[in-house]
Amino acid sequence: MIMPTLLRGLRDERGVAAVEFAIITPVIALLAATSFMLWEFADRHQDMRSALKVGAEYYQNGGTDDAIAASLVQNGWRNRPATSAMTVSRACRCGTTAIACTDLCPASRPPAVYVTLTASAPGLDVNSADVMLDTTTVRVR
């Protein structure tokens, strides 16, 4: 008597779709949230890279003032976070040897001058230690 009732209950497929939906919905929601977070991170990182490119182009077009380059990067950084940072540094080389930018290379030639633009901003979670960092180096002489 119990066995036929139990077998009939096991063959009953009413409600199966609701159970399947209840199982798959959190998985789909998690995938959607993760996709959105990754897209947001990639978009913010691309904004930062585009701003660095503006600074690099300034030097490639003959610019020499580091303060102007830093200002161009900060102004070109769309949706720049308030806690972001931007630095400009110079390095001079004679071939592969690093030297002071005020020194001359052998044969009294001026050294090659490289400007490095570095930008950093908080990662996906503003309250965590995650940091987006990007650097562009341009030879200016």
C-alpha cells in the first residue's frame, strides 16, 4: 500500500521546473555579477591606460614639462578615482648604463632621456588593498 503511493510520487514530475529554476538562478546571478565586476575593472583600467597614452603623446610631440604631462594625464583620465595617483619620473642612459641626467656620455654626447608615467588607482574594492597600476615609458631624447 505504501509502495504504490511512493512509486506514484516518484513518477510525478509536477514542480520539477520550479526546483530546477531554484537551483540554477543563483548560479546565473553569480555569473552575471562576476561579469559586471570584471567589465567594470577592465573599463576603469582602460580609462587609466588611455590617460597615460595622452601623457606619452605629449612627450612624443615635443613636450618637455613634466608638470604639464602629469596634468594632461589627470585631466584625460575619465572617471578618475579621488584616491588615484600619478607620477612622472626621468631616467638617463648611455647605452645600457644609467647615469645622472646632468652628465654626458662618452664622446661628449647627451644621454638618452626616458620619462616614465605611472598611474595607480584602487582596484575593484575601494576598501581593499587591491591596486590597479600601469606604467608607460617614453624616450624623449
